[in-house]
Amino acid sequence: MSVIRPVPTQWTTYYLAYSRLLNLRHTLENVVKDDAARAPVDCHIIQPQHEHSTLEKASRMVEIIKDNQF
């Protein structure tokens, strides 16, 4: 399974994208939990050597996945 990116001109792509995210929810949560259990140098999502903007984006993504209203 993969994440679908919506196309602004077609509303059904938004529906399909959100539907796919809901299907992937538990998988994404498990990936975040597994990554959080790793040592900082072994993390795959938030890696210290990345640029600041990349770290911020990854941190926001992780917070969204951890949010109960996801």
C-alpha cells in the first residue's frame, strides 16, 4: 500500500487520499513507535543530520500521526 496525494481539481482524489491514510493509520503509528524506540542516530523519520526545515516537517508529521484525532 502507498500514500495517495490529492489533485486539487478533483475532489474524489481528496476522498481517496484521506481514505488511504485512514487505512494506513495503524501502520504509520507502528512506524512512529518503532522509530521512537531507536537510538537518535538510528532513527529513520527524524534524523539529526537533516536540515532544520526538514526536521520541523518530520516533527509535525509525527505529531499528527500521534494525535488521537488522526
